[in-house]
Amino acid sequence: MKKGLFITFEGPDGCGKTSIINLLKEYYKDNKKILFTREPGGTVISEKIRDIILSTKNVEMSKRTEALLYAASRAQHVDEFIRPNLEKGKIIISDRFVLSSLAYQGGGRNLGIDSVKAINDFAIDNLAPDFVFFFYVDPLTTLKRKSQSKDADRLELSGDDFHKRVYDTYIKLLDSMKYEKFLKKIDATKQMLEVFEDVKNILDKEMEKLS
Ligand code: TYD
């Protein structure tokens, strides 16, 4: 039985959510109930799968392989880390979850939301986030910096049309009634410290309700 709280952060590449998560890690460092994690990754096996997915050497990776690897990495993350910790009453904050696959593989790679949802339903076995923080910012302005850097990964190098499809799919999914009740909208066009304040205030309020 799930007792904790499962929170995910979503947004396009370059939206700044990873920097905000780093500030939150520092802010909540004395709170032992909160665990931070990320996708793809979060366990040893999932991080190995992450390396395969994101390596710029793997140019021949097919779209369906990519979608299945994200789902496989997620299944291990759910079974080994997320679900057992929620059962212990922990608050888990994950940098990305299923919504990323629906937007990136379903929309970005044109695999279709329904088929990507089907493999992910199998991977997560009925686990849903309690809240999704979405970082609203046009990826085409923020991504320029990242894709020009020599550290850019395979996904970041996928081109403007891909990232536009990803963002449009995110917006379409979030506008659907299904997500409305657990969506926390973040204006990620603001200065980093303002975004941090916005996120922290929402999180603090939700934690208060728990205690
Ligand atoms: P990462 O370095 O974590 O990017 P970011 O800091 O922007 O979150 O790399 C993850 C990349 O993988 C990112 O481009 C989004 C992509 N991704 C998918 O395409 N599908 C998924 O299911 C997940 C979790 C991530």
C-alpha cells in the first residue's frame, strides 16, 4: 500500500527544472522524508540503460527501441526504488516520469501517444504521480544554448521540429481534463530564483497538509 507522496517534474529540454531540483536538494537537505531521483535513471540498472539511450554514439537506435528502453529503465526504477519508498511513507521527487515518454516518444518521435502509453502502463503497473510540476517555456529559445554545447546528448541533438512536437504534445496532454487536477503550473520564463520560490512555496504547502 502506497503511503508517501509521489511528485514529478516535467518540461522541455532546457526548461531549467534540473537547476531548480538542485536548489531544492539543498533547501530540503535536512528533511530525511524527501528523496530525489531522476529518469531515465535512479537505480544502477536504470542508469546503465540511460547511458545507452543518451549516448551520441547510438545513432542507429530505432524509435521503438528508444521507447522500450525508457520504459524498461522506468520499470526498474518503479520496482526497486519508487514503490518501496512510497510504501515506507517517503516523499519522492522525480526529475521526469511517464509524461516525458508520452511527449518525447509519443509526440516527438511520432510513435503515437496510445502505443507509448500501453508499454508504460505495463512498466509502471498502476503507479501515478500525486502531482506533476510542469515548467512552461518555449523550448526553441532555451534549447539553442544546449544543442550548441559539446556536452549535448542524443536527445538534445534531435532538432527543432522534434522539440516543437514534444512541447506541443505536452501542452495537448496537460490541457486534457485527465491531468488538470494534479497539475502545478510553473512559469519557467522567470528568473531562476523566482521559479525556485514558486516551486518551494507549493511544495511547502503540500508538505504541511501531510503533517
Ligand atoms: P536529461 O539530461 O535528464 O535532460 P533534462 O535535464 O532536460 O531532463 O536527459 C533526459 C533526456 O531524455 C531528455 O532529453 C528527455 C528525454 N526523455 C525522453 O525522451 N523520454 C523519457 O521518458 C524520459 C524520462 C526522458
